[in-house]
Amino acid sequence: MTRIGLLSDTHSYFDPRFAELFADCDEIWHAGDLGDIKVLDAMKDFKPTRAVYGNIDDATIRSVLSEQERFVCDGVDVFLIHIGGYPNKYSPKAKNELFKNPPKLFICGHSHILKVIYDDKINCLHINPGAAGRSGFHAVRTAIRFTLDNGEIKDLEVIELDNKGFGG
């Protein structure tokens, strides 16, 4: 069993409350737009981390992260990319991979809109954790926790951090 803390679009802000919110997590995953290498360093100092770069990430971040990651964690095939779209509106790059070799879990960021949708055309759960940073058009900062257990995705929890720019 592996407990995951999932973020995206931190835009250079790693909320100090993640130390408590992700204390019981085994890994932190970030779906791009970290904004600053210090965010990646903070995550790695706290928990094992998997991340991809996003469209705002600079050459420093791009030199240590890939645009996309494909891996298996606790029996779940995972595809992680920043710009991925969502069912019926996947980005071209994501769509090619998704339909060629569908994963069980597809994670992306970019839109700043939290979405959890099951795509029955490819038997895949799509998760966008929304945006955990203070920059962007989103009104509420969000993240997600969930568990992978022997090929199953379960115990998904949405975390609403607060209104952007207030608290934390």
C-alpha cells in the first residue's frame, strides 16, 4: 500500500502545511509548474518525490525533470504529464500515449481546475489536482491524497487549502 500526496501548479509556493497534510504519505507527486527549483528541493527533503516539468518551469527544473513520466506504483500503471487535457479533450501529446497504451491512472495539471473523471473508453482514472500555488485564476488552492494498493486506486481525498493568497 502506497499513500500519495498529489500537487500541481505550485508556481514557486510550497505551502508549509504540506508537512502535516502529507505526513502520512509515502510519496509526493507533482504534475508540473513547480515554478522554482526550491519547491522540488522542499518536496524531496520531505518525502520521495516524482514530478514532471510544466510550461512555466525554467531550464534548471527542466534539466532535472522530464516532460512526462510513465511508471508503475503498487501495481498501478501511471502516466504523469503537465499539459494533458481530460477525457474527450486530451492534449495531442497525451492522447497519443493514452490511446496507444492506456494507463490505469492518468495525472496532469495546467488547467488549475480540480477534476477526477473516469474515462471508460480507455478504462483509466484521470486526476487533475487543481493548483496548490498562489498564482493563477483559481479561487481555491487544492491538492489530493489517495492510496494505491495492489493495483487499486482508493481513499481519494480532496484538500482545499484556502482562498488563494489568504492563510497558510
